[in-house]
Amino acid sequence: MPQSLGARYALRFCALRRCLLLFAVCLLPFEFAALAQTKRPAKTKNTAAPSARPSAQFEQLTQRADAARAAENLDEAVSLYLQALRLQPKWKEGWWYVGTIFYEGDRYVEGRDAFRNFVAIDSKFGPALSLLGLCEFQLKQYELALDHLQRGNALGLGDNQELRLVARYHEAILHNRFAQHELAYDALIKVIGIDNPAPDLLLALGLTMLRMPYLPVEVPSDKREMTFKAGRAAYLAATNRTNEAAAEYRGLVAAYVNEPGVHYAYGVFLLRGTPDDALAEFRRELELAPQHVAARLQIAFEYIKRGAHAEGKPYAEEAVRLAPELFATHNALGRILLELGDVDRAIKELETGAKLAPTSPEMYFALARAYARAGRTQDAARARAEFARLDKIRRAEREGIASDAKPQP
């Protein structure tokens, strides 16, 4: 088995910590250029004399703190920064330095609180949001961590490759833990556009493909090799090494023929070229795991693609029964019902899906068709407009992902 996740990411975190303060020096001056011009409190006729003293004291403290930080006297630097922050609590550069020093020292409670103060001042600076999420992850505040990592990663993390890798990796594994496997895959795709990916990434990919709601450290020991092998196969497929991926998947199925998730993962791969074989794998998955919603959805969507809506209907109906909280189940059933002429029920299913996923362009595209079929012209126009708006956002995000995934020099 390759080097353990804990060992590999311990190295990643060390590399990240070493570059955080350099990151602050290199990137933040651009972010704080305007702040530097307004560091001192504004003077008025009534407060000029009283405000001069705290401003001078603040300047002295920040200069001493910067010198201590440069000399790597980090405890002294933190003490001085905190004194300066008591004078100017909205000095976000100070909260950044304090937060990164706490993070570097594994003091995640204090780091979390420092980054919370930063984010309260500036909620649009991606690195601070992502570091807040990483602190929360270490404190096992997983829902908060996922929210902040998603927001930070979406805003962008500059050119700090280590921070980008660590933040997106943790976003992905949290998606897996909350059974949001498609979102986990999307997050991982952003960081696997390199040769020889870390075993940590392969393990996370394996969890995604097998649809296992674990963090990597939670994977049972008897499932780790299987999970890693599934991740390796998925990586080869994602990097268009189709023949190698096929061989890896065949080996996976041969070694773990009766394990839930394995036939589903292989079926997803086979959809690219041999959809009949994929359907057979999905059906085999349902024999092993009768509650497997994703396998039912894959079958339903394949039948939609083929125009065999009556054949897909029972799979979509069962998926809705098993997982009414998933918008994709309502999407599949609604589209099938529409083509079978049950327009009113189709609209009901698609409206439910749109409420569950208000940012999904696919839902509004299907809903616009259903409204048009029912003669609801104005509703159809509104749904088409919303589809166009969301699709534009989606395309912009994909262009950003493609650019982000390019290997860095």
C-alpha cells in the first residue's frame, strides 16, 4: 500500500505552513494596498489630539510585530499583533498574520477565531475563508468547514499551489463524508491534472466512485486497498488513459466481485463506450445493494438517452421513493413522465427538483420544456431565462476549472 494519507498530508501541511507567511508577504500587499493608506484613524477637529496617541502606539506595535515575525519570534509577534488589534480591531492584515501563525502552530481554536475576525471584515478573500475552513476541519466542525472551504475555493486562492491543493482536497473529502459524491468528484478534478497524483487523492477518488460516505481516515482497514484501486482506475479514466483504466477496473471487479459499489463504479466507466455492459453492471449492483439510488438513476438516465422512457420509469419512480430529497431523482422521473404524456405530474416532479436545486440549469431546462408542453407560455419563458442565467454561470465556472487544472511551471 502506498504511503498513508496521514503521512503524506502531514508533509503537505508542513509545506503549506512554511509558505503561508511568504504568501502573506507576496499576495496580501496587493489586497491591502488601499488599507495601508487608511491604517491610521481619520482625524477631525474634535478628536485630533486624542487619536494621535493610539495611532502612534499602533504604528509602533505593528513595526515591532513585523520585526518579530521576520525574525521568526512568532510568540512575540502574536502578542504584539494582538495588542495592535485591540487598538484597531478591523485591521484585517493583522488578523491574517495572527491566524497564519496560530495555524502554523497547530493552535486551531485560536486560528479559527482569528480567521473569523478577518472574514467578518472581508468575506470575499478566498484564502482567509479556506484557512478558516481548514481550522474548522481540524476541530471536527465539518459542516462549517465545508461551507467555508467551498466559498473560499470558489473565490480563488491566488498562486499558492499548496493552499489550493490542501483546501480543495479537504472540500472533496467533506463532500464524500456528507454523501455528496458528484460534488466531491468535481472538487477533485480541479487538483488531479498532474502526473503521479498523491495516494491521498487516489483514496479520495476511490471513495467518490464507490460512493462511500467516509473521510479517508475513517475507511475500514479491510476496504482501503479496494478504495485505492478504485481511485487509481478513476484517475486513469479522468486523464484519458482509457486502456489502462479498463484494465484497472477489470482487476477491481475480479478482486472484489461481491463488494457493494464496485459494479457501480465500473458501470460508470463503461457508459462511455459500451452502455449495454454498463446497464448490466448497474443491475448487478442492485442485486448486491438493493437500496442503491445512484445505480437506479444511471439506468433511468440511460433509458432517457435511448428514448426508452417506459423502461426507465420504474427505476426513476423507485429512486424518488428511496431518495425524495435528491433533485436528480425528480429530474429523471419528471423527464420520463413528460415524454410519456403525463404532463401535470411531470411538472410537479420537475418543480420539486427545482426547489431542491435552485442553481441547477438542468432542472430549469427540463421545466421550461414541460411548461411549454402544457401551454404555460409565460412560465416557460421564465424557466428558459433562468436556465440561460444559470448555464452562463456554469460555463464560466468550467472555464475557470479548466484553467486552474493546467500543470503549473
